Amino acid sequence: MIMVINRRQLSTIFERFHTALLALSCVDRKSFPSLSAQSTILFNNRNVIHSARQFSSKETVTITYVDPSGDEHPVEAEVGQHLLDVAHAKNIELEGMTAVHFNSRRACGGELACSTCHLIFDKDVYDTLPPKSDEEEDMLDLAFELTETSRLGCQIRVTKEFDGIKVRIPNDGY
């Protein structure tokens, strides 16, 4: 059986594979000789299902979210988390909802189907980020207050180098 996948599906598979690799790098192999209990990637004929426990290094950095009114919200973020997930976990209003009343973690499931987690970075930080995919670029075209240093929070993982950075949440137009 030959399975044809489009570019978006391939991007999703790549992201989930990357998450599994990140998880593997965060696990003490002596404690977990078999990673299968911690993270599984199952393939079926239509998509990839990835289930993993929250892997993180437990190492944290301080990131400050600056809301549209200019108020600053410093938070501790675990290395490896997406910036959108950090915002939700710390009740930072992103996507127009806070984690308290937002049942799902991402409006589009992190599948690059919206631009509601749009963030604006300082130029020096932006220059250190991984390149944007074509799909992220397409979604950013729909964002309010788009800048040259705009990125989607669901696509950016926290790194050690983020310690002390500020990210601005643009006004969503409402």
C-alpha cells in the first residue's frame, strides 16, 4: 500500500518526530532502559499519533510576556516547552483566553491552522530562532500587528538562551 502525504502532513510528522527526539534527549537512560513506556509513536494509514508524557529537563528560565497594554508578566518556563503552552500554564492571556477557562491547549492543536498565538520578539532574540516554515509564514500573514520579528508561540520552544527575554503579545484587534 502506497500512502501519499501532503506537505502539511509531512510537517506534522516532522514536528512530532522532533518532539520524540527531544523527549529522548531529556531522559536518563539508566532510569528508563525502555523508552516505549514513556513515549510512543504509532503509525496508522492516515496520520501519526504521538503520545508522550511531559518531558522536560526541569531546567527553567525566566521569560517576560508583555501584554498589549504594556503590563509585564515574568514567568518561569521549562526548557523544551512551547511558548504558547508556557503562557497557558501561567494564565497569560494569549489567543484571547486564559488557561483557567481554556479547555484545549491550542485553538488549532498547534497544527498551524491559525495565528492566534502570535508573539513579537526583540530583533536580537528573533535572529537566534529556528527558521520559519512556509506554513508558519502563511499563518502569520493573517495576524494582527505583524512585524519582521513576529512568530507563532506554538512553533517556538523555550531554550536556555531565552533566560531574561521579553516577548510582546500584540493587540488582537478587539
